[in-house]
Amino acid sequence: MRTAVITAAGQVETREIPVPDIGDSEVLVRIAACGICTMEANLYAGRMTVYPAAAGHEISGWVERIGPKAASLEDMPAVGSLVALDGLPRCGACRSCRRGQTAICVALQGHKREDGAITMGAGLAEYIALPASRVWSVGDTDSAVAAMGEPLACVVHSLRRGGFRAGDRVTVIGAGYMGHLHLAVAAHLQARSVAVVERDEQRLAAIAAAGADAAVTPDEIGQLPPADVVFVTIASKEAIASALAAVADGGTIVLYGGGPGGPPAELPGYEVHRRQLTVTGSFSHEPDDWRAAAELLRGGRLSGRLETLVTARYSLDEVEKALKQAAETPVYRVVVTP
């Protein structure tokens, strides 16, 4: 089978390797689509330097073969079913995993394959083998939308970390791809209102059209009612300042967006103390988040919203073009379809 490997900054090659074997509790999936996330864009741009990387962790595909133990599971999708895949492994043995906090497993990177590539999802390929526990049925939907199962699970996790409840007022800082997903999920789960703060005029107009109850610039935050939960989807001092201006006394700020080497946040301790604010982080996802995300996809409730977030589609032969576009230009999601 063909698999793409990022070998250095600005360099990617397509290799031929054997179709993976599966164990008794594993599933072989023929990949239908793989989204290019920030991690892959950073690897290609050289902002992350884990090489050679078999990347791509936002994956959908069709079940090709099922191990005998996996086949006996009650919820196992049938051969031919479209599924979304949890492409990042957890070790199960570190302190975080043993405490049930698998989102912060210390070993999110996978193993070295026989070709020497480090498996960081390995979804930019034609096939993948995964444990049955990481394979989720999503029903009949567009394969690029199904590949959004992983970021949707991240957003579900973010809402859980923020203690979100139906009827809450929500403000989202940032109208990029993850800002759109936070809007979509919070609105679907019956937020009282969802406002979005964004400086870029085009993105502001786009998220207003996507159904935000209010879409304002940082200078206009005073127009918004104070939010019970604020989700910060971009990493900047300005974003933190916007969150503090947007959150209600006693409310919660979730720091969702971030990256290695990003600008330091400025959190005024006295203000957090005096206003009884909760400030927390959200990273990746856990199994129960996947269960909820798969249900959102399976019901088709968000399909129309999610399809509009597919910026471009490329074949596996065009993977370098896909990575270049994702790394260098403003996009929502670039998708590779083998």
C-alpha cells in the first residue's frame, strides 16, 4: 500500500509498504479521508521536528477486515461500514492513563514502523490497522465529514472540561476551524446563546453566517452578555484578554488553542481570585468524548455545517500540495482522500 511520510521540513515522500496485518482484537480499515490538522501542518512547516513522521490522525474509512475477537463485540461495525478512527494511541500504563486521563497520555506518539517512520496517526495512507476500541461507526455521511470525528471528540472534551450545561451562555474566542466546531456543538447541545469573537473580517462574516448568535471584534466584547463559559481556540495574549472581558463573574475559561513555543498567557491572579473564575485547559479527547462525537456524526445532525468546513480535497498523490496549503494559507480543513 502507499503511505505518505513527512521526512523533514517541506519534504514528504510516498512509500510502498505492506498492508498491515491485524490481531484478534483489531480492525483493518481502508482509508476514505484524512484531515490535515495543525500537527501535520506544523510537521511539514518545521514548527514540529519529529521525523520521519507517518502522520494524519483525523481519519475515516471503510471496515475491510475484523479480527475474530473484535467481531464478537456487540457494537462492532460490519465489514463495509464507514467508520471514524481514533488515530492517536494511548499507552495505558503511564500515570495519566492509569488515572483515566488518557487525553494527556505521555506517549501519544506511536511506534517505529519497519520503514523507520514514527506513526503519528499514519492516516495519510491507503490502509490502517487499529484496535477495535478505536473504531467508531458513524452511519451514512460524507467521508470527509466522518474524518472530523477526531476534532469533534476534542470539542466534546473541551465542553466537558468547561462544565458546559444546556442553557449556558457561551463565547468562543477565534473563528477558525475549531471555533466553528465549538459553535456547532455548543449550539446543538442547547446553549442559550453562542457568541464568537474574531478580528479577521472574513472569518467573522463566515461564522455569523454559520449561525453564531453574535459575531464581534475584540473591541466590541462589551456588547455581549457575560458568558458562563468562554472557549479560547487561539493562543495569544489578546485572546486571553478577550476571554477575561467576556466571562461572567464565577464563570469558566477553557484554554483550548495552543502550541509549543506560543506566546505566554497573562492571567491576572487577583482578578481570577476576586471574580472566582475557573481557568482550565483542554487537550485531545477520551473514550466517552468519542462516543458522543460518533453519535453526533451518526445522526447527521451536524453534516450540513461540517461540509462547509472542507476547504479543499486532494488525492494521496497530491499530499504535498495538501500539506503545503494547510501549512501556508488560512484554511478550515484540507482533506486527503486516497
